[in-house]
Amino acid sequence: MKKKWFYGLFILFFLVSVCACGKTESSSVPEDKSKTEAFTFVYEGKEIPLNGVFSREEYGEEMEYAETPSCAFDGLDKTYRYEHYEITTYPEGEEERILSIYFLDDQVETKEGLRLGDEKDKMMELYGEDGTSHDSFYTYTKGDTQLEILLQDDVVISIEYVYPTE
Amino acid sequence: MKRNIRVIGIVFLFVLSFFLLQHLVEPKYMTNLVEGSFTREYYQETEGHEVIFIGDCEVYANISPMVLYEEEGITSYVRGNSQQLLWQSYGILKETLKYETPKVVVFNVGAMRYGEPVSEAYNRLFFDGMKWSREKLETLSHSMTEKENLFYYLFPILRYHSRITELTKEDFTYFFKSKKITHNGFLINQEVKPVGTFPTERKLGKDDFDEICYKYLDQMRILCEEHGITFVLMKAPSLYPYWPDVYEQRIQEYADKYHLDYYNFKEKTEKIGIDYSQDTYDGGLHLNLSGATKLSTYFSHILKEKYQLKDGRKDDKIKEIYDKKLKLYREEIENR
Amino acid sequence: MARSKIVEWIFLFISLFVYLRFGLFGFCFLSFSVLISYFASLWMNRKNKKWLFIGTIFLFVSSFLFLKISFSSVSSFFPSVVAPLGISYFTLQILSYLADVYSGKIKPEKNLIRYALYLFYFPCLFLGPIHRYSQFQKAFDERHFSWSSFLHGWMRILLGLFKKLIVAGRMSIWISAWTLHAEGGAYALFSMIGYSLLLYCDFSGGIDLVLGFSNMLGLTLQENFDRPFFQTSVSDFWNHWHISLSRWLRDYIYIPLGGNRVGKIRQKINVILTFLVSGIWHGTHYLLWGLFHGILVSFPSLSKTPWTWVNRLLTFLLVSISWAFFLYPDSLSALQMIGSLFTTFQYPSFFRQILTYGLDSIQIGICFVATVGLFWYESKRTWIHQKLKKSSLEFQIVVIGSLSLIVLLFGVYGIGFHVEEFIYSRF
């Protein structure tokens, strides 16, 4: 009889403690979260997501267009140059997906507010020290996407959003 | 006793079917992705070359040994692969020197840009046809991307098993035999696509190549020195990917430091007579047959003059072999 | 005797090494747990055993919850270390051991090596099955290596790989495409049914690997699945699915709550409570899932018809629908998807686009043939095993060789697909 009592207590404790902590647990699975998180470029209020499907109807007519085949393999990387940035796409089946977005001048900024010509301090403030750096080349990773920033004399001279495919 | 023999027989049959199936699913690189057969093709002709070219697509698409022979009687072979990286160049040079000792080794410096393995797919094109040797193991250990491991190369079935449902006629036609793809390592491409625009040139975060590239360049140079071979550097006249001035400077410095000859054909396009509206098959990345013929003609004179190479046309034995090769070469050009 | 001791040491040494490879923190934590439970069980003979029992249970349950919650939440308390692998499996075994010692079912083990081996036995690291101490020691003492057990183990491993790589591998491609669409009852229904098969092939396939590997070493461990999809009621399903967990819940939750010895209403409440605990065990998110099964098991007439085959189908469908709580990210979307089964349909569009979900017709064909083959095997399992046992060595080698080639060629594995990711080990 007493045994039962203890078991009851144990189960009650089990249930109550789990329910009490339930909230934190259900908001869990960090790996899923990182997958939905990504660096996104926004131009004139319109999001241009990396690895999103590219179409001229969606992003407008480019000023210049270039295609670069790879050695040996089929399929072209296509580059669409707009006034302030350049979009490169890679083929996936019938579709073209956005591989990179490269800033051409300081008229555009990242969603977080970084432009060409900004100081290193600003970059550190916005993106922190977490990026991996190689000389003055910083790579920040968010989910499957990367933001590559190049500095020269502590000034940002190149910004590129990249979706690494391999 | 009888039973043991039966068991051994059955096990043997399974091992045999394992290898046959493995071979069936391996890509044959005969009509599709022919670049994968370059490494293997060399084994059919591992001697008799005075010049060996080493490098990426900038050699196999741009240098035609047949033209070098036609013009100056030079015997040569191009050991090029798509995206051949520096450690692979070193590996393939080391392997080549096991078979033969040429007088000159010409290395195309384009791959100095890349300091780390780029892609699994290009690794496969390079390694699938390579014979197992110490060189292969060493080169593999430097080349494998994160997701690869040695087992995928030891047992290609682990890599290619999914092809079992995608087999084509090629896999059966070329199960036991193979056909010749290149002409001493040169791949003919006669299409024409004039130069267009290229993506904006990216700014470089560095003003020098990665150390690892220098390491292997040094090793190639030293290896040639040890074998008494003249080590020559070249840069093919590709317009893209960009070859920034700072890279040019570094190579020049390297060549000066070690007294090497370095030919940057991009700066000689007018002299060579390259017309980028006619002589490229993909808008300025690689030369087509017409461009490659011009470049090879130009280079053949330099090679002949500077490195005292033998005129194979005057040697009956060589002439006989190369006449046959030339016939095939011309036939293929005409038939396309 | 001496030889047996050496074997124990070798097993333990390998197991510790495997655990160590998955992180020093987890290793130290689990080793510490082993020591605490070991000494607690020894001291339980004395007068203070009641409080000692409560204390240790409290300690293990709370540390388990603390670790599970802190590691799964985004703001982890230990950002630099990973949650000890196999902690769920570990905790359940410790709890059952302590409860058995406390209730006097077993005597506390004095040999620390044997006790540590019970908890650390590495093949069970990812998926279980969850052993009782007495069961495991019996299996270990009766282990007997022979070539026939070695071949049998090998076949079992191949069967696991067949389920995991050929069926589950393809199913998972399909299901991720279907859940992405998530529009209309057809997508929901096929996702749920597919997930049912996927989970079964993945989990029981994993267990086949564990049991097969143990067989190769001469150990016969407890079965964890026994043709769950052939059962005619949900309660039977639970007697044949993840058997070791079901029995654990029965012995340490349901029976202490009163089991069958109480009134009918109390009994039903106990069943529901037990399933709620099972739901929570998998994560608080699965509470509704537990409730769903609790109700189905305590009111069997809800899903009972006079026809066996209809009952089988109904059980399979009900179980499949309940997996919605595992398949979709939260309870609300799971409920919405279950609702969509009866409101929106979209079957024509689903079948029209069947070839656009990542598998072409050949892959679908392979998946179909493999699934049918698997269920055929399961339905004739006893007969096949008897035939195999009596068959010649040559025939057994032919079976092993052919299965190996089939798995090698038709399995979904390799670059871009990781074999070691067993779905169930997340829970």
C-alpha cells in the first residue's frame, strides 16, 4: 500500500515538473530554427531571398546579362546586373535559383544596414565577432546563407550575399 | 571437403558479381561528361613525349599536341582535367614521371587561384580514371571535400549505386571497351560563341595566392629539377575567370626568383591572332579548335626554339605513329 | 569464469570508448549517474530505503528533465557541450533498476562492471531497446557465440538496412515533399500513412541493427517490435510496437497506479494517464498524441468492427493519423491537418502530380516492391526463419549475398544522405 503511495508521488512529480517546464521545451529543436533563419537582401521594400527562384517578372529587367558555363558540367550560371547590385543564379532543373547578390555601389545596404564604405566598427556592431575571418575577409553564416564582407584599411569594400551550393 | 569448395565457389561468385555490378554503375565518361576519361586515357600512351602539359581546362581545351607536331614535330601530351587543383597537378606530374621523363613540363597557372578543394564532382572526374598508386592516395587525401571519404573511391559502388536506375546505353556499350576521347589529351570543340559580358570582377581580399598553392608549385618545380626537366609556366588566354594584375605580378615574381620561363598568352592575343568573336566556344572562357590551333602554332615555335626539342617528323618511327594520329584527328574534325 | 570476466571488461571498454567519442561532458555525466545509482541500490537494503529511493528517483528524473529541456531550448545553459547521447535510454534503465531493487524483485548488483555494462552497452546507445536488469544479465550470461548466430545476426543487420535504406530512405524524400505542400486532405493522409511506414522501417530497422549486431556477438536481446501493423486493435498495437517502452510504462506507471485491480473508471483513467506520461516522455508537444491513444486504448469499442481485416486497417489508419503530432511542427498544425482529412480532399491533384514529389516512377516502383516484400516477409516470418534454420550453409550464404547486393544497389545512402540519422533517436 505504501509502495503505491510513493509511486503516485513520483508520477505526480514527473508530470508536474514536465508541464511546468513545458514551454521552453516545445519551442525547441534549434536546428529547425537555423534552417528558417537566413540573410536576406531587401531592395526597395522587396525581399530577394538567396536560393529563391529567380525570374525577370519578379525582379525586373536587368541592365546587363552574362552567362558563365562551368567546365565539363551542363548548365550555366547566369548573372543579371542591375543598377546597384548584381544577382547570380544557378540552374536547378527548369528553374534558376539565386546563388549570390553582389553590391555594386553604396546606394544599397544590407537588411541590417551595412553599406560599401562603412567602417569596420559598424560591421562589428551589426554582425558581431562571430564571423570567420581570413585576412580581412569576413564570412557570417545564418542558416544556409552567408554574408561575405571584405575590408581594406578597416573600410568595407565588398559585400556579397552567398548561398553556398558545395 | 566438397562442401568447402562449394561455399568458396558461391562466395567467389558473389564477389565477382559485386565487382561487375560496381563497374556497371560507374560512369563510363564516353558520350557524357567525357572530361572524366582524360586521366585514364593517358595510360594507353605513357611514353614518347618530350613535352607534358599540366593544368586545368585551360590546357586541354587550348593546347593541341597534334598542331605542335604538325608545326614543329614536337611530341607532347596534355595531362589536363577540369578544375585540376594544384595538389592534383603535383600528383599527376609525379605519376607521369613514373612512366616517362619529358624534356619540358609546362604548367598552366590558372588554378593557383584555388586554395581548397572545390567540388566533389570535379574530384570524381579527376580520380575515377586514375590507377591506384601512392600518388593517388596522397592526392586524394588533399582533394576530398568534407562530405567525401576514401571508401567512396575504394568502392565506387557506394558513390554511384543510385545510377542503377539511371543506366543508359552508354553503360552497356562501353562496359568492356572504351573509345578514344582526346587527341593526346586535347579535346576538340568546334563550336563558336563570341565573347559576351562577364559578371563584375570581385575585389580580392588578398594580394597573394594561398600558401598551399605555392607549396605544390614548389614541389612541382623541385620534382622537375630532380629529373632534369625544364619547368615552364604558362597562362592561357582565357578572359574569364578573371586573372587580376596582382596574380600576374606574383607569378612573374615567382618565375624571376627561380629563373623559370613564364608565358602569359593573354597578353599576346594579337600576336597569336586570336579573334574572340570567332575563336572561343563559350564566350571567352575556353578557345575552340580554331583558337587552340592558333595558340598551339604560336607556342610550338617558342618551344622548338627555346628548348631544343627533337623534330619527330624526321624520325620514321615517330612519324609513323603521329601520321596515324593526325589522320584520326583530321577525320574527327571533318566529321563533326 | 575468468574468460567471462575478460569479455565483460572488453565489452565495457569498447562501450565507454564509444560514449567518450560523443563528448566528454555526456560521458562524465553518465558515469556519475552509474556510480550514484550503483551505491544507492546497495544502500537500499538498509532502513532508510524509502527516502533513498525517492531521493535518487528525484535526482535522476530532475537531471534528465533539466538536461533535455536546457539542451533543446535555444538559450542553452551549456552552449559549448552537447546533451549526453542516449540519456533517455539511460534514465529509463536506471529508474527500472532502482524500482526493481526497491520492490525486492531483484537483488542489487554488487559487481560494478556488470552493472556499468548494463547501462553502457553501446549498441543500444541510440535506440534501445530498454532492458530490465535481470533480462540483460540473463542474455549476457547465456551468450553463446556460434557461426550460425553470427550468420543470423548478419541477416538481421541486412534486414535492418533493407528497411532503413530502401524503404525509409525513399519514404522520407516523399514525405518531406508532401508535408511541404500541406494543402488538402490527400497530402495530409498520404503524409501520415507514409510517416507511419517510415517510422516503422526506420525505428525497427535500427533495432534490427542493434539486435543483429548483438547476435553476431552471441547475445540474444529482447525484441522491440513484433509486426505492429498486423494488429487488430490499438491496444494490441502497443503490445507490439516499441515493446520495451510499452512494458516499462506498464510496469512502472500503469501497475503502480492500480493497474487492473481497480474499478473500471479508475482503470480507464490510469490507461489515459500512462499514455499521457508516454506522450510527455517524447516531449510536451506530444501530450495530445498521448491522450488520443489513451482514449483509444481505454475505449476499444470505438475502433472495433466484427471483421478482422477492417480492424487491422482501422488500427493502422488511427495509428497513422496520430503520428500527425510527430510529423507537423506543433499540435495546432497537427490538429489542422487531421481536420483537413475530412474537409478538403484534392485527391485528383495529388495523383496528377505524384511524379513531382522527388521520386520518379522507377523509385516509386522500388519503394512499392520493397514494402510489399517486407510485409510479405513479416507475414511469413516464422515459416521463413524455420526454413532458413534448416537450410544448408550454401543457401544461407546465397541469401546473405543477394540481400547485401540489393541493399548496396538500391539503398538510399551516401553523399547527401546520412545513414546514422535515425528518426526515433530524436525523441
